[in-house]
Amino acid sequence: MAFVQSARPRSELTPFVRAYAQRMVSPTDASWTESVPAQLEQILNLEFGVLPGIWHRDREVSNEILVGGSQTGFSGRLRLSPGVQSFAIFFWPSGWSQLFNTPLREITDHFDDATRLHGSSIRELWNRMGEAETFVRRIELVEGFLMPRIPSAAPLGKVTFAAKQIFQLHGGVRIPNLGRQGSLSLRHFERLFQRDVGMSPKVFARIARFQAALDEKLKNPTRTWTEIAHSCDYYDQMHMIHDFKQLGQNTPAKVLIEMGDVRPTALVQTE
């Protein structure tokens, strides 16, 4: 099976980056497939060995350097083979967009070649990381690439601030209250959110709660799904099961099994 390492970013990058992860698949391992359910992080994925098979919404997108935005539904499948070496940067739902001045909506429900957006700078980073021998060194290179972007990062606007609140509170917010915080009517706030994020605030909150339930089970495997349903503010367990079937295409227990190591330790333990 894959050897997965993960780590959190340095303090200066925590407003933008949630975690780093590296997956190394031994040349002697058998191939296997993992599912990728709905998720809200923006992710930059860099490949240094055998390319994994990545199917995003029934389209193969395997590439050395891919960036993806929030996914409003079941994203696809990942085929892992002997010799895969993957490094992923998990950004907050607006983290990549802020650092690279890319509107959220432009990468929501997309997973595409990052060099088309940012060209030679991303390719140069990939080249340097490919020569690095350790996970720690690759993190150093990534942070050396991201840190100079902080002074020119886009500020959180009303909508992106609201999105971050929804995410951090695991979907447990009243949408009308978010609009009032920005002195906006509910209808106007919903229009702006849909325009800027690429989904409605209700859908965003639903996925945030779904992710919170998954991460809680990963952090605390002995907790029952019934307990998790209550702690994540589902009406009942059937409500949670319905969301899992919509966003992960299976029951909670099977979603957890089928996604394997898609959500690494440092990611699910961040607060």
C-alpha cells in the first residue's frame, strides 16, 4: 500500500494553506482505485513518478501538474499504480484563488493543467521538487514558492469571508445571518455567492457538513455514525446517509473505505 506523509504549513501560510501530503507507492504494490467525493479545498497536485489514472466527472485528466477547485458532487476516481509519487497542497476553499488572483468560480468543479493558468513558474517549481529527495525538502521548496505571493494576495471580500466562515463552522451557520453581516439582503447575498464561488451558499454549507462528518470519523474511528450525525447537526442518521449518497455516491461506511487515503492525517486534524 501507499506510504503517505502529511504536514501543516508554516504559520505565515496558514490563512491560505491547510496541509501538504505526499503519497509514495512501492514498485512492488498492486494497483488499486480510490473514490474522490465532494470536497471544498482547492488542491494543487504534482506528480513525480508514474502518473496515476485520474478520472474527473467521467473525463481522464491525468497530468503532471493539476489544480482543482471545490467540487460540488462526487468528483471521480483515482487509479494508483506501482511507482506513483504524488505531492498535494490542500488550500482553504479560497486559498489558491487569493494567492494566485484566480476567481473561485473559474476552478470550481474543474481539475485542469495548472501550467495553463500559471505557466513557467509552476513548471519550474515542479522541476525543482522532482530533484528533491525528501518530503521535508519538497515542503521547503513549496513554501519558498508561495511565501512571496502573500503581500499581493487578494483580500477576503464579503463572499469569500462568508465562505471561510461556513467552512470553518462545518456548515453550521444560518445563511441569512451571513448576508446581514455584509449588509446584504438574502437574495443579493445568494446571487453574489453563486456568482463568485460557483455554487449556492446552501450547497457549500451542505458539503462543509459532509466533510466535517467524514473527518470526524477519520479522527475518531470509535465514534458511531449516529453520534457523528448528531454532532454535525444532521436532523438524524437518515439525513446524513442521504447526503453521503448524494455527495459520495455511497453509505457513510463505504464512502470512508472507498476513498482510502484521499484525506490525509494533517488535513483532517486541522482546525
